[in-house]
Amino acid sequence: AVVSTQSTGVENAVQLAVAHGGSAVSKVIIVVPPFFNQREREALMNVADIAGVQVLQLMSSSSAIALQYAVFRNVEMVEKPLIVLFATVGAQFTSAAVVSYAL
């Protein structure tokens, strides 16, 4: 029962992506909390398979935040590193990541 509930969640996410993007979704990158262990990551991969989508990458939320910041803030890559602290404070967990952007 748990698998079908999770699968429905993944299927709903795919349907939302199709509705907003206007084209079919068959390949995804899934962001997971940094505290997910290997068993939880494998379970998520299985759920995505059941939902009919190919997972290209599982990415930790800290990595996703750092990538999003670099892309949408147009971080200029120079020899002198730009060091940024990303802090996530939520109801379930708090995490922090220190990222260095440099050539």
C-alpha cells in the first residue's frame, strides 16, 4: 500500500510538470533531503520506476540549492573563490552547506 501511495505522489508530480511545461515528462532529476540514507534513496528510485519515469540523478537539496544559486544569480567564476553559506531551517530539520565557487 505504501508503494502505491508514493507512486501516486510521483505520478502527480509528473502530471503537474506536464501541465505546466506543456510536454511529456519521462526523465527526471529528484531532489532528496540530505539526511536520506541509501535505502530511502533506493526506495525512491523504485517508486519512480513504478511511476514510469527514468531518474537521471538523485541530488541532495543542498547541492540543488547551490546549483540554483550559481545559475540564476549568474555567479561569475573567477580564481578568487566566492564562499556562500546556505542554511535551511524547517519544521523537521535544519541543515547548512558551505559552498565555494571558483575556477
